Amino acid sequence: MDGIRVIERETGAQGGGDPHTGGAGVPPSPAAPRRKSRKARQFWLRQLHNWHWISAAVSLVGMFLFAITGITLNHASSISAAPKVVSRQATLPPALRGALEAGARKDAPVPEPVAASVVGLVGLDVRGHAAEWNDDEVYVALPGPGRDAWVSIDRQTGEVTSERTDRGWVSYFNDLHKGRNSGAGWFWFIDVFAAACVIFTLTGLLLLQLHARHRPSTWPLVALGTAIPLVIALFFIH
């Protein structure tokens, strides 16, 4: 054609080109690796967010309780409480005294008929609790969070003496914080709660790392939060 120069570019085996790269000498596009990296980051970000909010939901009430009782324990000397002590005395029916005379030794529980009678007489449930047996009496300690109690049964006369001391709600929650006399169920709750707090903390740290480039104050604040208890522990605790 007039004034037009037509240049044909051959592809395939003759021109040495690669149809998968878009022609001879053309490098593959870097968009695909970038997309994969972005998808991987989004996947892990979603996972961290999920674990973070789930662990927060599981530990929410427990964390609030332990934070408040941390304050009350720290100021225990300035929080006044008047313990309430209730003492009672009663006598077992004569028909049940034989069960005590032939009772077990060491830490065996009080026989069921005697224990049921004690509940009705003094209002304390000794069923299933280990008892201390000696020649004169059977003694059962009944400690619990925020309270102490005991029951003593004279093996000869059947006289039942009991005492219960209640130290109030603040003491109750303080004892829950320490796991004092709170039973196996609360023991396992503390373990599960602590594990949830660890997950909450670690996922929060990883989320901080992922978002740190957009929040310049992230690592200075983390360093400050680490330095404050460390300095206090090293220089102000004697």
C-alpha cells in the first residue's frame, strides 16, 4: 500500500515467543503473586479478628470480675467488713448415736442418716465432706468462698455444735479471685478463663503488628506498657 509500511510479527516456534507469557521476551505479570499475598494476609487477618473477639466474649465477665477484685484485694486493709457469726447447738436422736459409735475413722464422711439429721438441726450440709474422727467427736470443716464453717458431733452424747462465719460479698468475690475453697468447677473455670485471656492477648499483639504501620504510636505504647511494671518491679519493690 502507498506510504504504509506493514510489519508482521510471527509468534510460536518460528518467532521464539511463548504464548503463556504474551509474546517473545515479555515477562509474566507480577499481579498474580501480589493477589495471592493479599489474599493470604486477608485470610490470617480474618482469623485473628475471629479468635480475638471470640476469646474476648468468653473472658469478658471473668476479666471484669478479676479486674474489680484485683482492686478490692489491693485495698483489702481499707475495706471494712463485719463478719457475721452464727453458732448453734442441738442433739441427735438417740437412734442415730449408734451410727456414730460404729462409725468410720480417718477422713470418712459422716454416715448418711446422721448427716441428714445434722442438716435439719443446724442448717449445715455435711454430706460428702471428709470428717475427722477421734474417740470423742466427729469434726467436719466446711470452708467456702467468703465464709468458714464447722460442725462437731459428740460421739457419746450426740450433741451437735456448729459455727458459721460469713465475711460478706467482697470477701466472697476476693476468695473467688484467689480460688480459695471454691471447688473443682471454679478451679477448671479459672484454667479456661486464663487460656481465653492468653489467646485474647496474643491475637491482640498480632493485630497490633499488622496495623502498626498505619498507627505510629503502637510500639511506643507497647514498650511503655512493658517498661512500667518492669521498672516498678526492679526499683520500687523491696
